[in-house]
Amino acid sequence: MYVIIIPDSFKGTLSSTKVIDRIHAGLRRHFKDLEVTEIPIADGGEGTVHALVHALGGTEYTCDVQDPLGRPTVAKYGICGKKAIIEMAEAAGINKVRPEARNLAEASTYGVGEMLLKALNHDVDEVIVGIGGSATNDGGVGMLQALGARFYGESGQRLIGGGKILEHIRSVDTSMIDKRLFDIPIVVMCDVTNPLTGPLGATYVYGPQKGGDEETLNRLEMGMKNYRKVIMNHVNIDVDMIPGSGASGGLGAAFVSFLGATLKPGIDSILDLVNFDALVETADLVITGEGKMDEQTVYGKVPTGVSKRCVGKKAKVIAIVGTEGKDARATYDYGIDAIVSTVTQNMSEEELMQTAELRLDRAVDSMCRLLRIGAELK
């Protein structure tokens, strides 16, 4: 039996690699004639570098960069052959700033640009960037400054900083951006479709969870609207017409408009990178999963991103999940053949954390026993 194990992490409890380890161990206890391909998944957010380096057999590197508030921090990136894997959150993630220290107007993506430049030194021919979990709302101007761009105000003064400079920008000079960035494709893994501005834009949808109060959000929204005009004047692109331009506080807009990047759903990017379509051609079983399967799963989450690629193939798809939420079974219409939940009774959050591996082992054991029964019934 050839099995592909390709789950997302169980957020807050188990990493995707840990989930894979437990599933693989359970399968080995029940099946002797077994071939397994392991593909840890992260959809562009936290853990993307580790997951892809593991899946593609690359190497992780570290570099010194600025965090969202300009303080020194260490970020990691991956090199897989000639591909650079960048995780925005390594430099500008919300996990880099304690809740009481968050300052949305000051926060900057400068460290993301620094990390990009470090990765380019490996003579890569493609850059894959995961954007998710940012602490910023600067439209990517911080990153662009690190790459060589310069922003100017009404009187021609040079502007330096993060989100606070957006409303003052009148022009931009991109002539000093590192030319290597224009010679290679840049793919940005982005799983949101928010525009840059408006009620569904970067500021009002994601700003509150990054510490922005009403006054700060209103000022930053004014800045984003001004920034949108600057982009249109500079490159003749209306970023509000590009789904995902508002991702990570507008970082998506900077990548698309100034660096010519392509925005692509995270799960599709990863499946393409690991050549999943070829792998599944000969697979008998695909095991995927996530921490909570609910009505959101069908909108680009890992399990249905995987299962849709399996439709029409011989492989059956089982999703092992932490819990089943509302409309979890709608995933049956997207190629999921069965759902196995690790939570079978009401438990406190502490109990869930403490028993995560045990519950996963039991769920895998039950799945394997049912698979054996099914094989014997044929």
C-alpha cells in the first residue's frame, strides 16, 4: 500500500511534522507492506520554511534582521536547490512583539527586505514567500526601503519608517531596488483575498488584532488610500483590483506592484513545489488533516486543497482532525472520503493540550483497524 501523509499542523498543539510522525508510526503497527511519502504542510504562515525545507530536502539558514519595531532579531529562511523559501513572519510576525508592545503605526516590514537580500546571495533562480501572521500594516514600504526604494513627501523630503509614513508619501524612487529581484520569478503564498483599502481591506479587517485602536486604524486607512494612488501613479496598477493585495498589512500590494510577484494560494503553491499531482497518480491512500475542520475548510484550507487534487484518482482521502466543527462534512463534496476526529468528548483546553498525541494515536489506530476490516471484506 502506497500512502501519502500530508496534514496541516494542529494549531496550538501539534506541528505538521509531529502529526506525520504519529500517523506513520500507527500505520507501521498495522501494515507491513507499506510505502509512505511524508509531506509536512504550512500554508504560508508560521512553519512554512521548516515544512518546505523538510519536504524538498533543503537547508535552513539564519540571518540577523530587524523585527517589526526595529529591534535586532534572528530569522531563518530556506534554500532548496535554486529556490529560496522566505517566511515573512520570521522577521515581521506578530509573534515577534508582545501584545502590550504592539504599535501598528510604527511597525515595519523592513526585516523582510533584509531577509530577501540574504537569500538572494545564494544565487537562487526563484523566490517563494509565505506571508501570514504579520504585526504590520505598512503596505510593504518597510520591505521596499530595505531593498533600496526611497519614498518622498510633499516637499521632497525623504520618508523613513513603517505605516506612519503612508499618508505622507507623494512619490517613490525604485531605481535603486536590487536588480536581482527583477531577474527571477517571485511567488507569494497568500490565502486571503482582501484588497488593500476599504472595509474589507488590510487595515480594518486585520488591524484590530495587531493592536490598532480606532484612531490609529482611521489614520492608517487614510494612508493606505494615499499609498494606493501613489502605486497607480508609479506603475499604473490599481492594487484594490488584485485579490490578496491587502494580505499581511498590504505586503501583498508591494510584492505585486513593485516587484512583479505572483500571488498564489499557499496550499496550491506547496502542492506544486512537491510535485503532488505526480505523486498521487500511484497512491492508494492520502491522509490529510487539520486541527479543526469546519465550514472554512472548503475555502482553500489544506485538507480540501489536497483532496481536490485527488478527485478522479484511485487514491482514497482520509482527513484526521482534532475536532469537527460546523459543516465539516461539506468537505465530502470536495474529495474527502472520510473524517476521523481525535476528540470524542468534551474536554478542557488544558486536557486537549496534554492529551493531543495520545488522542491522535488512538484515532490513527481506529482508522487503521477500519482499513484492515475493509481490506478483509473485499
